[in-house]
Amino acid sequence: AEKPPERPAVIPPPAEPADRAIKSRSGGKPLVVIDAGHGGKDVGAIAVTGGYEKDITLGIAREVARVLRERGRVRVKLTRDDDRFIPLGGRVRIARDARADLFISIHADSAPNDQARGASVYTLSAVASDAIAERLAARENKADIIGGVNLGVEAPEVGEIMVDLARRATNNVSVQFAEMLQKSLEEQAVGFRGEFHHFAAFAVLKAPDVPSVLLETGYVTNRQDAERLFSDDGRRRMARGIARAIERHLTGK
Ligand code: ZN
């Protein structure tokens, strides 16, 4: 009988360590695209204190952009700078067309249990890391339905790209950035929900050539988190942590 094929003896080398500068794809300074989740008729989650997820995400995205532009070491592009609806595929396209070196989608979470709190970071995977991650991805992917996007046109691409092994290298960089994000947010005393890094099939993370993460900044269904996310101080600390992680990742410093 034939022996089953042996496992390859050579294990692929680990991804490049994150403590070095990323080579910008567009030339010049590295470019990050910051995506404020939801917008327009898609309000996102509704906070226990009142207020919408779409306003939290825009406030944080703008503050991250302001901090990064002031420091001037990386270039910044926002997917939206006002209250408008953009389909998930449109957000990905903005990052790809700009030849971004990094894409970060900013959100705030919700849960039936009002005690659930803390931030969490997600990278793309066809298979979810846990049930919470799977339900979350399903919820975030609904933005297009709310916005009236024809999923018959947008959906097939997701599956195709997720099975593409070529995107493994991109995903390694996404995971490195997710770890950097945890470190930088912890420095700003932002609490995490259990394990910080999860993965699931988020449509907004599907660019095969742009390392992408989705950050849930906290739970709007938890009073403390909601108050933090709607306060100037909470928003500034969150934005400083995100900005620092982006700089560290893209410039190596
Ligand atoms: Zn969201």
C-alpha cells in the first residue's frame, strides 16, 4: 500500500518581526486607511446611554487621523469623514485603490449581557475563533443589508478570497498589527474582553493585499464602556493607543 504523503519537513519561516519599517506600497510615507464603521442609515449598535455606534466610530477615526497628521510620520486616509453610508465592499475598495499599507476598521460592540465589556481585535478567517466572534461577524456583515446593497453582486468575492492561500502573508501582517494594537491600547489603560485577538469572516477585512484588522472599541450595551466611548477623555485615550500602534507598525518606531 502507498504511504500517505509526508508532512513537509520545512516549516515556512515565521512572518517578519514587526519591529521594522514596512515598505510603503505607494512609495513615500506609509499609508493607513482608517474606516469609521457604519454611517448614514446604518447607525450600528445603539448604546445603553443613548447614541449610536456610527458616531463613536467617526469620532475615534477622526481623532486618530488628527493625531497621526500632527505627528506627520505616516499618511492617513479616512473611508468617511462625515455621516454617510458606504457599503463594506466600497470600504475595502478605498483601501485597495489607495494602495494602503494598513487598514483598520473601527467599531463598538453590543451584547445581550450588559456586563460584557472591553475591547477586542479581529482579523480575517473563513472559520471563526469562537461563537461570539462568529455572531459578531454576522452582525457587522449585515451593514450592507441595512444599506440596501445587492448581496448577489458583493458576496461571492468573499468566499473566493478567503480560500486564497496568497493572502496568508497579508494575514500574518494583520495578526502582527493586532498584537501591536493590544500592546498600545493597554498602555492607554484600555481594557480587553478576555482573549484580545479573535478571528472571523468579516466582509470588510477581505482585501487580499492590504493587512486589515477590525477593532471593537468596547460594548455600547455596558454602561461604563458606553460612557467611556462617548467621553472626550475615553475617545482620546483610545485614539492615542490606535495612532501609536499604527506608527509603530508602519515605521518600526
Ligand atoms: Zn459595528
